Amino acid sequence: MKVQVLLFGLLLSAYAGYSQTTYIFQPDSCNGKDATVFVKTGLPEWSDRNFGQRDEISASGWTYGGQGGEDGYSRTFIDFDGLKSIPRGTVITSATLSLYGKTSSIFIKQGNAGDNDCFIERVTGSWDENTIGWNNKPNITYKHQTVLPGSNGSQWKYNVDVDVTMLVQDMTDLPADSSHGFCIQLQGEEYYRNLLFASSEHTDPSLRPKLTVTFNLCNPAPRRTETTTTSIANPPVIKPLPVKKAVPAKKSTKATEQPQKEEAEVETTIMIEHVKEP
């Protein structure tokens, strides 16, 4: 009998050793945190305006002669407060940011346009969705900068999944109050370029930004190592950089495919709309 109990205990230990937990963050308009900021030459008031309640987010460059201005640009900031619920220092197996396109826009009527490949960077300063503007936007770091592939000719309904594992690992390595989300901006901020997605304010819940994070608390996988390093300054307007474009992900609204399970693996998936801070 003792042998049977011992074997059963060992079996449970091995079973738990392969357990994985997946958190899916896709907050709504009440709990989501995303906003686009604008700067327009000749229209300084736009740099102080807040657009945190729009149902879309964008990275763009266009001309605004009809408004009495010249060229102008936008960047987007997104944060998922639920990340703070993951224990600090946890080794992240994978993290995928999923963004979903719209069918039209009353603000960016041209839709996706031009050479609109973007970068995703980690935000290093605090910000508020209801007060952020171009003039008070937080700082960012280019460490583990990730490429967000452009729409490749798709004017509307462009969906994309981006591997942000290294960025999320950096966020979970930091104290919870030092994690401030992502910044999305064009690789080359020049006009006649747009990349547009639905925000957390969108009425269709399936189109809101989603972050899928998988980790293993029982038997952590090795940390992913950095393969390339990008070190550039942070000019007011970023010109095109010699970065090889990534191949766009297939258009899909499905959650990112998880790595193949080992035998006797336990996997827990938790859909989280919002996690309140302690």
C-alpha cells in the first residue's frame, strides 16, 4: 500500500511538472487602456489633445492642409493591467499581441496605406488613458524592439499576431508598478502611411486588442535569449531604419497557437478582462 501511494505521489509530481498556465487579456472599454497621440505641424493644439476614448488606434503619417496644418503623425500606447497578476520574475514561455482591423473609419478614412510596417517598444513611464497626448507621452526603450508587419496592401480588416515574448519578459522582471505597456509607431514616420486597428472601446469584443501569455510556474522553461540588438536614439520623427521586414501573420481572430504539449501535460487557460491591483 505504501508503495502504491508513493508511486501515485511521484506520478502527480511529474504531471504537475509539465503544467502550463495561459492568461488571455482582452479588456473592454471600462478596463482597457489604450490611446493614440497626434502631432501636426502648424496645429500645436493637437499635441495636447487626448483620444483615449476612440474606438480605434493607429500609427500614421499624413498631411493636414485641409485643417490648416502640414504633415502630422500618430503613435499608439497600449497597456494590459492584468500583467501585474503574473508573479514577478516568472519565466515567460510565449507572449502574443493580437490586433484586429476595422472595416471603416471616420477619422482615418483612407484606412491602411503606404509602407506601414511598425515597431513595438516597451513603455518605461507612467501614463493615463484619459490625459495622455503627444506633449506628455511617456518615454520608451528600444531594448527588445519588435517588428509589427505592415498590412501589405490590405486597406481594411487587417489582423495580425506579433510575438512580444521578450518585451513581456522584461515587464514581468520589473516591479509591477514599473510595467507600463507597449508603444506602436511607424518604422519610418513619413506621410501617406497608416496602420489602423480596433481599440478596447470597440463595440465588437472580438476586435479589441488581446495579449496571450503562457508561462510554467512548476518547471520553468529556459529564458529566451536575445538574437539581435537595436540601439538608436529617440528623435522627434523617426526615419526609416534598415530593418528587414517580417512576414505578416495569417489573418485570424483565433488565439495564438500554443506549443505542442508534452505527454501528461496540464494546461490551464484563463480569460481575464481585468485584474484589480491589490
